[in-house]
Amino acid sequence: MARRARNDKKGYFYHLICRGQRKNPLFFSPVDRIVYFMFINEILREHDIEIFAYCLMKNHIHLLVRRNNHPIHNFMKRLNTKYALYFNKKYGLVGHVFQGRYKLIIVLDESYLFHLVKYIHLNPVNASICDVPGEYKYSSAAFYEGNKEKHILNIKGLSEIGSKSHYLKLMNSEIGEYSTYKDAIGNEADYLSFEKRYPGREKGRFVQRRNLEEKQITITKDLDKYLKKRKIKFDRIIKHKKAPELMKVKVSAIKYLLNRGYTRAEIARLFGMTKSWVTKLLARYYEKRI
């Protein structure tokens, strides 16, 4: 069954939550967190996404972002893919690093938006890691208290709580009650008036097919660029499927495309094979021969 499409609309704030697989740690050392921040800064330069608050706990992550011109799922896919590859390679692990898809909650209530900053910053306090939010090194609490931001270069502060006094007042206030409607938080009137369809969704399969074609053009260009450096034509590795001298190139190309953020299904479609074929090929050749 296909997964339900989620709201990802321009101009809205979102609370993003990523958890470690089976609640396992995502970070074993301070270096791991620094690497995650490094990936965030790298990908932010290519995506029109703004970050307003964050907290990196041991086995989960909170981000408060505003989605502008670029979809959130593109940003998060690249971020989590890059970190998962780093994590598994560093610790000699295989398999999933994150527990399914990240959780995405659209914020429809402005007052909740401010309390969301408080909730994110209180995570380490509630976990008995520190006494006050500003002591925790891997959240934006110190930034809101007026200290220089050390991790996310272009972090934004919510203007309504931009001053230290307003922020401290917020942190001492009570968090109100808010209704949750599937993947949205706010009040019932906001949720009922929120347009839940994507622009162009009424065109249905045509839009989906067009996006698929555009994706295939992009992945083909990336593969051609990779093979050109090795002076090998794509037709050659397709026609001579089982030639030993070309198998290493084919598997290396697949790993290259995975590192670029493409899915196994997209890669399989490019090679005219199935997703399970890609998985079996990697298991059979990559670990033994490369």
C-alpha cells in the first residue's frame, strides 16, 4: 500500500521529529552531533528552508522549521541519508538508522508556535541531563538567551520572542492545551479551514508521471557524469549484465547514486530492473569485492 502523502506547503512552520531505529542512539559522541550540524549547514545552502529551533537528544531530534520554496521532504531526505551513511560506516553497522519517516507536524496556531520553542528546549531538562535549557550544548536555547550560535549558521529567531526577556517570560509560562488533528496542531477552526490538498493534485496521475519523468532525467545525468569519468558508456554495462569486469563498475555506480540521495526504487527503474535486484546486487558484490 502506498504511503499517505503529507502536507508540505509553502509559508508554514513545521515541527520535525526524527527517532533512532527501535529507540537506539543516533549519537555516540560529540563528534557525531557536530557532523549532523555540518550536514544541516551544507544542505541549507541548497534548500530554501529556515530553522528556528532545534535540539539533538541522544536517540531523537527536534527541528522547528519554516518551509519556503523547497519541499521539506527533499531537505530531510538528503540530511538523514547523508547522516545514516556516515553513522553506519563509522560504527560498522548496516540497516536503518532512523525509525521510519521523520514525523512532520504543521503548526496552525501562532501561540502554540512559541510554546513549541519552549517544549523543544525543555527536552534535556525533562531528561535530567541539565538543570536549565541554556546549559545544553546541542539545542538553540543558548541562542535564544542571547549567546552566539555555534552550530547552525543561519538560524533564525522568532521575532515575537527575539529578546532575552521575552524568551525567559515564555519559559516561565504554562503551556496551553492544543488539539491535535493527524499531522497538525492548532485549534479546530484552523484545521477545518486549512487546505489539505497540494496545488495541482486534482490533475492526479499526470502530475505524478511528470515528476517521475523529471526525476529520471536528473538521475540519468548524474549517472552519465559518473560513468564519463571512468570512460564507460551506460549501454555497455546494461548489455553485458554479468561481465565480471563491468560488475564492479555497476555496483560502484549504484553506491554513488545512493550517496547522492536517490532511492533504490529510482535506481532500479533506471537500470530496468527491480528494487529487490538492487538490494541483492549490493549484498552479493559490494561487501565481498569492493
